[in-house]
Amino acid sequence: MEDKIRNLIKNALESLEVEGVDFVVEHPEDLKNGDYSTNVAMAGAKKLKANPKELAEKIVAILRQAQDKFPEIQEIQVAGAGFINFHLSPKFFAGSVEEILNNKHFAKNHLFSKKKIMIEYTDPNPFKPLHIGHLMTNAIGESIARILESSGAEVSRANYQGDVGLHVAKAIWGLQKNEKLQDITLSNAIQSYNIGKAYAIGAEAYEKDDKSKKETDEINKKIYDRSDGKINEIYDWGFKVTMEAFEDIYRMLGTKFDYYFLESLVASFGANVIRENIGKVFEESDGAVVFKADKYDPKLHTRVFITSVGLPTYEGKELGLALEKFKMKPDLDLSIVVTANEQMEYMRVVAKALSLLHPEYTDKMRHITHGMMRFSRTIAGKMSSRSGLIVTALDLLQQLKEKTGNESIAVAAIKYMILRQAIGGDIIFDIEKSVSTEGDSGVYLQYAHARANSVLEKAKKENILPDPHILPTEVSEVEKLLYRFPEVVLRAGEEYAPHYVANYLIELARAYNSFYGNTTIVNVKDKTSPYKVALTFAFVFVMKKGLYLLGIEAPERM
């Protein structure tokens, strides 16, 4: 419809012999101002040095002459200082409701048709708890994956695990000093919790005690070379337990990964590639190997890729990881990585180094970054895994589950609070607001879906079948929003931005709840009741699809 209106305007401009006007056609913020609006007269008047309102009147006069050919448009008006508003007809909205009912692929698009995309997200480290930062990455990554799939892509989900490193040594040191934390008779969740507790103990000792630090460094070496049978035994148990605990959380969150990449494997691969390209891309400096990215881009800076003791840094490992992905899937069209903002700068350097090694990968990499989750005074906690003072994913899920009595609702509360705002900024998480059934929350969306389902159940009992052709006298805000869903999904895919879907669903849910509160939907004596039931069917379809794209379940009853 937007394209039709745009072409109508272009034809009107040609009739007025006006050329080179850049204008927009968009939905007004207030539905009372029509279904589409354009600033063409404002933009054209500026170019022609004319009166915007007078130019708008001329354009509208021409548009109205062609209006008979477009029954979808009911009315065209000049508003304000020269805006032109378009009101669509009841038949258009009824047609859109019918399309939703008859097209199970409604809102799917071909933006990424046949594209093979790998998206990496979550990335918790074994031997440490999965914390709220990982929840953010998971919610964002899973939602983007689903939006891309709805846009025609073949998506594979990847997870990167830091299975070696000082954090593992700290956890094993803590386990050795507190053998009761190694009780394998306990549940998997408690064993994982105990390993996280051991890590916190080891991390604190490492910072405060030289002897403990020395012992931990020695453990770290033995982990790398697998030279100590007892340490290997603890390591294998701890790795298995924490990875299984992560899987339990992924199941709660509705995520299933296709690939797991291990730091221990990609590190050596990356280091070998870096050493092979010393003098070409990388340089030696004081015994280390560095990449002077500022040579190629003044906005970038020099980073160490291999330390002076011969170990690959985060940058070196990330390079190995990126190369491993393309090696595993040579036909990959796009590799997306979702991380916190703090990793932005060094990932840019890695991307530049990779583009020099493999120019063909330059346009196949995308890094999406998000802010931190901070809490209102309703929850205590500090994001610092080094000291062990963190809010874990299970902490938050459990608190929300206790408040709502339902795991699905707890997950919805978290995911919506993360996805409702544009990716990149910090999030202030308020538990009370997150579980509100009356406000801006995932729970509110679930309730709206369940409420509409109850209407359909009632209609079924009354034997009222949906019929989008028996039109009521007025068009509700629900119709005025439903047809926009494909546009919203398309934009979310173009910008990798789930918040467009989240914000749209809240607006749609509020419109339906208002419609529900002010209208008798199921009434055998009302000739338009079949249409209202059809409208409810369309609402349920769109709401369920939209919630799916956010990674949120759509319960039929609550």
C-alpha cells in the first residue's frame, strides 16, 4: 500500500511538473491522522519556494482525480501546515483481516532468501555461572535468529565456550580447597552452583594471597597440558556439569544451538594463522605479536594477538573462531556475533585483521553489541564475576517464577524487558514492572493473547464462525494495526532490531484490549459478530507470531 501511495504522489508531481523532490510516506503516530501521511508538499514547497499548504491542496486535487482507481483509499486530506494524510477504506482493512486468516505465511518476507547465516550468542564460560549478561545476549540473539528465519534465511545458532583459562584454574583451586563442593550426589543445578561458588572463592584468593595465586597459576598450566590426572578428573566433571546446567537454562529460554565452539580448539588455530602472517598482516613487538590496525583505519588501534609468552589473546582466539566458522561452513553468507558493548573496540580490530587475511569475508561479518542490565532497588546484586558478586540467570528466573508461579511467564518478563528497547543501551530492570499484567510487559502480551483465545473458545461454543465480509460500521484500531505487521517484521530484519516487534505488539495488545472492553464480540444476535470473531482470529495469529519472534511463548490460557 505504501508503494501505491508513493507512486500516486510521484504521478501528481509529474502532472504539476515538479521534479527532484525527496519525500517520505509513513504511518502517523496518532491513528486519528490517517493510516499514511506524507511530507511531499513541505519538501516540494521548500524547493519551489512556495506555500506548503497551497501546494498540498494542488497535489490532493490531482490525487483525488485518480482515487476511483484505488478503492483501498477512502479519503485524502490536507492537515496542519501542509501534510497530506491518507485514510484507508473499511474494505481494505477487511481484506487485510481475510489475508491473515487465509495466509499462514503472513508477515514472512524474502529479505534474506536462501542466505546462510550463522549467529553466535550467549557464550557463557564453563566453571562460571551463566549470569544476566548472558541472558541479554541470549534473548537478543535468539530473537534476531527467528526474525532472520522469518525473512527467508537458513540460520544456524552457535555458542562459544571459554573452556580453558585462568577462570577454570580458579574454580578448580576452590574445589580442591573445599572438597564438599565436589559432591556428585547432589542435583545438577546444585553441583553447578557449587562450582560457581568455588570459582568465587578461588577468584578472591587469587587477588589477595600470593601463595594461592602461585598455586592457581600452576593449576592453569596443568589444565592446558593435561599433565595431572586428579586435575583432569575435576576438570572433566566440572565441564560436564556446567555445560549441562547451561543446557537446562537454554531449554527454559527456548534456545537450541547447532554448533559449540571451544576456546581450547580455536586458540591454537588462530595462533598458527597469526604466526604464518607475521610480516604480512601482523608484526613482532617486544616478543609479542601485534596488529597495528591504525595503519589501515585511524579510528582503530594496535592490539596484541599473541603475548610475549606465546599465548593467544582474546583477539587471537576470536580470529581463530571467525576463521573456524568459515572453514566449517564455506558457503556462509553472513557471520553475526552478539556481545556486550565492551567488546566492540577489539572486535573491530579483529574484523579488520580478518579482512586483510581474507578480503572475501569483509562484507560477511556483523557485530551486534548491547548494553548492561542494571537493577532498580527491587533487587540487589553487582555484575562482577571476578568477585563472585553477580546476579545469575537462575537467580533472576527463580525470583520471577516465585512471583508469577509460572516459568513461561518468568521468561516472558525477562525477554520483553530486554527486547523492548533498541539494542545498545543499558537496561534498568524492575521486577514489579516486568510482571505487571497492566503495563508495558511481556506478561501483558501473554494475557492479551490468552484473553483473545478465550473469546474464540466462547465463539466456538456459540457456533459463531469467523467471516471477514460482514463489516461493522466502524473500523477499530485493531484493524489499523494488524496489516502493518509485515512492515514491522521486515524493518526488524533490515536493522537487526527486535524492539520494533516488541513495541508493535504492545500497541496492538492495547488496541485489542480496548476493543474487548468496549465491544461485545460474541453475540448470536449481532450480524457483525462473525466479523469480530474473524478479527480476533487475526489478532491471535499475529500476536502468537510476534511473540514467537521475540522468543516468548503464547499461552492459550493464563
